[in-house]
Amino acid sequence: AETNAKKAIEIYDRLGNDGLLSEGYRQLSEIYFNRGDVDEAFKLLDQAKTKAERIGDKSRTIRAQWIKSNNLINMGDYSEALIYLNEAASGAEDLGDIALYVSVLQSVGLLYQMQGNLAKSYEICQKAIKVAEKYGLEFKVAGLNNNMGIISELRGELDEALDKYIKALEVFKHTGQPESITQC
């Protein structure tokens, strides 16, 4: 996969297509993260972000920030991850990319959950679910209900947790998402 990604990047570079270059760098960074070469992965994400900014592609810029923040979370650097997540959420909201905005908010909620701030995590998930419901993002609503069920369970609110899990399960069944059903 790495060889093919590098070949694609070479082709995109010869074509002068910064949008595809950004995408190529972002995808190659994922390979490096999975391999454990974090420094190189972050360099590639910075290149992806630079190429996206150069052509004014805010969506690709935001996605690079989001990937960076998720990897910072995996490394345990929650404070820096939160900075990138908040920038990505603000950018996605400004751009009007509602699905991305909801996804980034969900990551913010999960970050607070990992830090043990269950009240803030629940608050962020509620905000995300309201937006997702407003725009008919049924699958996102289900995933957020599942997250809120976990938070409620951790807080000892078992009736609410069960209610959230049931809501999520209904949508997962309705949309035919067997891997998601097993989470509930």
C-alpha cells in the first residue's frame, strides 16, 4: 500500500493537482501511523494540510486536522488533540459540512469521556445529536445515542443507558449495520 500511495503522490505532483496530493499525503500518513512512524506521519499530515490550504480546500484541511487530533488522542496528548478538534469542529461548522462537524464533535465528546469528564462528554454528544437530528443524519444519531448510553452507564444511570442503547439499536437494525448492532 505504501508503494502505491507514493506512486500516486508522484503522479499527482507531476499533474500539479494539489487536491489529490493532499489526499495522497493524508492517506500515506495513515499508513505511517499504523506502522508506528508517528513523526513521519505528522509530517505527511502537515504536507496534506499545506496543499489543501494552498488551493483553499477547507474540507481537506479540516480532515487533516481531525486525523492529527485522533492520533494525538491515541498517543495520550489530550490537550493538543483538543486544540485541533476544536479548530476542526469550528471549520466544519463554518464550511457547512454537517456530517464532518457532527463526527468531529463526536470525537470531542469521546476525548472528554477518556479524560473522565463525563458531564462535558455528554453535553458535547447532546449538541452533536441535535445537529445530526436536524439534518436527518440517522446513522450519526444512532452512533451518538450509543456513545451517550456508554456515558450514562459509566455514570451509573442504567435506565437512561438502556434507553440510549435501544434507540441506537433500532436505527442500526433499520439501516442494516450488523457491526454496529453488536456494540449495543
